[in-house]
Amino acid sequence: MTATAENTERKAWMGTLASAPAGRVSALLAALGERPDHVVLRPAEVGSVMVRGRAGATGAPFNLGEVTVSRCSIRLAGGEVGHGYVQGRSLVDAEAAALVDALMQTARAGEVRATVLDPIAADRMAKRKARAEKAAATKVEFFTMVRGED
């Protein structure tokens, strides 16, 4: 696998972890069993990041505001380094996300994907589908009837 493909795949699972509801990553990681031996490189901490936006997704970027995030970095005994960033103040979830990131770089990646990442992605898709169905229920279609007068 090329470095670009690896980066793209890692971005995808990091995005999945970052979008998980509070407590979900930790709960799913617990289903894997005992946490692997690891060293904490950067203890879990709370901070904030600036969120930028664009008017109409095409205009000039502007600062929308700050969002609270938690982050953590760990290294597994095998040398794999994991970073975890989650929205909110959950230090436990930040460490769990870092562990998942590191484990996804090991031979256990398939097991971790099936146990942690796939359920989070499925929840996310179900939430999107429910939101789309709710919006579709309010859709109004306008039509005009052609009158026979010419």
C-alpha cells in the first residue's frame, strides 16, 4: 500500500473516531478485552481549536468559532504511535481513540475495525438516514396543471 493510500485510510478512521458520541469509543474498545501495553507520550488534555467556514462552501474562509477538543498520544510496545482527537472534554475517549489509532497499525487492524470502527460508522449512517427520512417527510412538491386553453 502506498503512503498516500495509508494516509487516506488513516484519515478515514481518525474521522470516524472523532465523530463518535461521547463514551462510545471507550465502550467499544472495552469489548476488545484487555488494553495493550502502551506508553503515554502526551497525556490526555483538553483544549480548543478554531473552526473555519465558508459562505456557501465556496466563499472566502472565515473563523466560525472555537470547539473544545481532547487529545492524547500513545506508543504501543511494538512501536506504533497513536493519536486521538475527540470533540468535547472526554479524556477517556481521547486515550481510547489513540489506542484504536495505534492498534489499526498492527496485525489486529481487522479485529479493531470490526469491533470499534464499523459499529461507529453504522451508527453514523443510521443517524444520517433518519435525518434524511425526516427531511424527506416534509418535502413539498409543486406542480402546475396544464389547462386546455390555448
